Amino acid sequence: MTQSLKEMKGDVDEVKRRTRRSRPWLTCSLALLALLVAVGLWVGWIVASTGLVRVPLFTSLAYEIPTPTRPVTPGVPAEVILQETFTNTLTRALYEGGGTLTNRSITIELEETSMTASLRSLLEESDLTWLDSSQTQVVVEPEVGVEVFIPIENSPQSTAITLVFNLGAQEGNLVVTPTDIFVGNARVPDIITTVFLQPFLETELAKLNAAMVGYASIHRIELLPRAISINGELSVSVESSL
């Protein structure tokens, strides 16, 4: 009996030793499993919050249909306002200067309704058919910036892309600085904005700034409630008599 008890105690001690040796592997396995579950939950939450696809359970918790700050009805296109303002300012300056352009200052005020009309026209003429140009709009708020709201065409979840950026002037040119980009309710990381969106904006701005060369140089841009004010100087060379 004594010998049997000793052998049984030895077996128990061996089992304990083996359990202690295998426990680190078990702990690591459980930690890895917990990490994978956490990553899966995070990915599911992010995907659901974009509204691009419906994720069971997650969508009802993470997603709400995005809406703009306020509805904006399109007005006179911005390019029409720019042309009229430029022509009227130039004519008045020549008249006041007796045929000589002595006062070159120019101020242009673009309302969000005008920018909305121009943006809708631009999207209608583009190949971006997956964007709903008819509901696209621009909102201007000094404490927020310029908000561009672009719904996704035929989206089952009625999701949209929302871009928020600031406007400025540098060396006579227009400068756009993105601050926030959302797909649905999911905020796009800054690194993606820098790598993908910034080069596109710089290319389009280069075209716009090149078109303005010879007409006007921008000195300052101010965000107003529902409009932006552009202050600059005429750069045309006119020395004719009225």
C-alpha cells in the first residue's frame, strides 16, 4: 500500500510538472486568439460604419445615415460669378483710372450655392458615375471649414463621402488643406489622405491656378457664413483709353 501511494504521488507530481511546462503555450494561444477576435471585431465595426456593405449586428450599432450640416440648393455657377466679377471690376477700375489700371484690388464672394452648382456640373461631366451628383453639395462654415458632401449612387445603406478642408492663399495661388474625410461614419486615416487624396488635389489646383495666371493673384481667402471671400489683385496688363 505504501509503495502504491508513493507511485501515485510521483505520477501526480509528474502531471503537475507537465502542466506547468505546457501552460506558457496555452497562455500564448489564448492571447493570440483574443487578439484575433479583437482585430476581427474592430474590422467588422469599421467596415459597418462606412455603410458600403451591411454587416449583421455591427451595422445597426456602428452606422447612421450621414447627412450634411444643412441642405444647400444650387444657385448661379461659380465660374459665372467669377467672370462677371472680374469683368465688372476691371471695367470700373479702368473707368476710375481714366483708361489706366491704377487700382488693381479685387474682391470676389462665392456663396455655397454657387459652389454647389459648379461641383454638381463637374461631377456630371466626369466618369465618376458611382457618385450621386444630383445630391452633392457644399457647405461653408468659418468654424468648421468647407464641407463637401457626396452621396454614393445606388447605395443600399444611403452612405456618402464627406470631405472637410480649409482654403488659403500662398504666393498668389489657391491652397487647399484637407482636415477630415469620412466614408459613412468612418473617418479616413490621415496617412491615406496624404498618400492618395493630396496628390489629386494638388494636380487639380495646379490646373486652376494656371488658369488664373494673367487674370488675378490671390492674397487672402476668408471663410464667411455660407460663403467664401477671395481678396487679391488684378494681374492683367491694360493700358488703353476708354
